[in-house]
Amino acid sequence: NGGANAELNIRLTTRRALKPAPLVTVHFLNELYEIFSNNASGVASQSVFETAQEYFSPDDLVMFQESYELPIQECLAPYGYSTNSCDIEDDITNDGDGVEKDCYEGNLDVQYIMGVAQQATTIYWYVSNDNTTTDPFVAWLVDVADTADPPLVNSMSWGAIEQTIDTATMDSFNTEAMKLALMGVTVVVSSSDNGVAAE
């Protein structure tokens, strides 16, 4: 089909012609991925998976929303790991409980999912990785499926090197993800910071 190919070539050429933005903002992502509306429906819900003692800061979320003129809305954290005392560059500035609080990944995940899908109920879903008998990724999928009203879209920007995971755990993850799909629940997983090579 010549028309479809011509349209694809025009879109590819247009994307290549985009000048790099100084910052990856919600506006930049909207243009890059041709997102025409960031308004989620009133029944939309979403979550981000977090583990490894990763926190997010509600204060930082408000600052992000104000800086980029996004609607101000809160993120729910029913499993904890919400703090306004994030550590910055190995300088442990804690809130007196003696626990270092890293917010890099947590803040990034919450701020951008809420920027792209605005007004959706958002859950910061923390799963401990302290339990050596249960894989945290599988435990999360089971928890989501066992929830009476699970978030409709779930984002996991964490991962593990596949070669180090036993086949039974990978099969369990795949089975639990398929169960969620049958329930109409979407799970989006990253391919690591450096692609699938996980280097």
C-alpha cells in the first residue's frame, strides 16, 4: 500500500527532524508519542511498582506538577514508602528515623505516569524485596490480582537480569501477568535502563 508507506515515511522523517529537548517533559513526550490528550477518565486507575527501599516524595510531586503546570493531585501510598525527606547525592538527610531514603526512581515513576495520564487514581505500590522465598515481581502481580478493584494500568520500571532468574519464577511471572490480562488489567514493563542487555 503506497499511501500507508508514504505516511509512515513522513512520520519517521518528522520524528527524526525533531530537535532534542533540553528536558524530557510531559509536553515533549506528548509530541514525541503523538499523545493528544492527557485527561484520563474518571474511572481510570494506575499504579507504579516499587521495591528495594525506594521512596517517593509527595512534596516533589507537587513541585513537578506546579513547575510543568499540571493538575495538582496526590498519589496514594497504601503500602508506605512516601516521605518528604529524600536523600540527595549520598548526603543522608533523614527525618530522624535513621533510615536513608532514596527517591530517584520512585519520584521519576510517579511524576511521569501522573503527568501523562492526568486525573487517574494513582497508587505507589511498594513490595518488599526482603523476603527471599518470594520474587517481588511475582508477589506484586499476585497482590494486584487479589485486589478487589485493581488498577487498570500498572507500570514496572524495575527489572532483573533474566539469565539469573530460574525458569519457575519466570513462568510464574508470565502466568500471573496473563491472569491480569484476562481481567482487563494492563502491565507495562521496561527493558531496563540500557535495553534488554541489562548491562
